[in-house]
Amino acid sequence: MTTSAIVEELWASPALQEQIILVCSIVSINFGLYNVYKVLSVKVHSHGDGSYADIELQDAGTASDEAVEHKMNEIAKLIQDGSSTFLREEYFYTFVFTVIFGVIIFFTAEQYPMMPYTTIPFLLGAFTSIIAGYIGMQIAVRANVRTAKEARHSLDGAFNVAFRGGLVLGFTLVGLALLVLVLLIMAYKSHFHLELTQSDPKKRTEAYLMMFEAIAGYGLGGSTVALFGRVGGGIYTKAADVGADLVGKVVENLDEDSIMNPGVIADNVGDNVGDIAGMGSDLFGSFAEATCACLVISASS
């Protein structure tokens, strides 16, 4: 079979297209999970009898690897706990706002009165955006300390850990976003089957346009969560950064990012929740918006 014949067969079979998209999204998610395994396979010493509690980072050249790793893991645990606590609080308020906004959409923006055709994609988009941001933050705080450990011995090893940490967010985000979107389209196509198979081309086009305009709520949901993630996390990290510098360097004359300054922990928490969790939600929102915009444009063409 020639290439042109394969393309023509693929073009004529929407079901085959959907299956290819589903397979690609699942492969993307699994590849992200594989990189999670590779990152976590780098072990960092995390137990001891407390004899390492007073070690300072400037002693890293003379202290044992076990002692330094224990101290790094201790600091990383504080950042992980702070990031998780912040996200739980932020996502609680985001959830409340999303539910209220979803109710408003249900009563004001639905094309069919009292039918949640736009509300459901909106809520799915918001929920998927939350998952994307949370996955990115959780792997980042674990990749950070492992990158630091590898950097003490090998630049190549540190780069590989950091790169794999970024791959987790990139592949799981795109795979998850695509998977939810294509499943949503398949469900709506099944629900609107009679309208989408009409013999009148004009009515069929109108049905597709209405369906994809409803699905466009998916992108709106992602952007809603991204707004909270980027703005809330960004304000937090800048406040913590400036506060840590003012108190540490100006008042107490400490070094930049000294572990003697508790504000440094807050600064690193802010970096994770703003630059990673917020960025993950923002990237998801951009992906969902751009894809939904293409669907609406194609349906109206």
C-alpha cells in the first residue's frame, strides 16, 4: 500500500484517528511515569542517629557523603512539606471558586438550557489542570535533592536527573490533557450522534460547531486554575524571596540562601509552587485553549 493510500484511508476513518490519538496519549503518560521511576531510583541517604544535625553545607568538602546527603534530604523534606501544604490550601480555594464559577456557567452560558454541556468540560479542564500542576510539583521537589547529590560527583549525572524531572511534567501533562480531551470528544460525538449524522450539510455543520463550542469550556477550566497557580504562587515566591534577602542579608548579614535563614525554605517553596506547579497549570491551559480554538475554527470552516 502506497503512502498516499494510507493517508487517504486514515483520513476516511475518524475511529482510527481517535485510536491513534489515544495510543499516543497513553504512551506519553507511561513515558512520564518511566522517568519518575528513573528519578526516584537515585537514592539519597535519609536516615541516621541525629549525629549529622549540626553539619553545615560549607563542611561538604570534609564531611562524609552520608552526612551531607542526610542534611540535603533534611532540607528537601522541609521544602516538600511546605510545598504540599501550600498547594493543599491553594487548591481548596481554587476548588471553591471553580464550583461557584461552574454554577454561573451552567445558568448563563449553556447553549441548551439546564444541560451541562459546557459546565462538564469546564470542570474536567480545571481538575486536569490541578493534577498537572500537582504532578509537576511533586516530582520537582524530589528531583531537586537528587540533582544536588549527583552534582557533587558528576555534571552529566546531575543533568540527566534534572532533565528527566522536566520530562515527567512535559510528557504527563500533554498526554493527560490529550487523553481527557479526546475521550470528551468521543463521548460528545456519541451523545450528539443524530445531530452530527444529518444529511443536511448546513445542519450538520451547526451541530459540530455547537458541540465544539461546548467542549471549549475545557480550555477555560484549565486557564482558571492556571490563574490561581501563577498569580498566587508568584506572589508567594516573590514575597518570600524579598523577605529572606531583607532579613538574612541586610539584618543578619547571612550569605545568600543560607540554611541558617528560615526564609530560604519559604523562598524555595515559592519557587516550586509558582514556577513549577503554576507553570504546569499554565502550560496545560495554553495547550487546552489552543486545541479547543482549533476545534471551533475547524467546525465553523
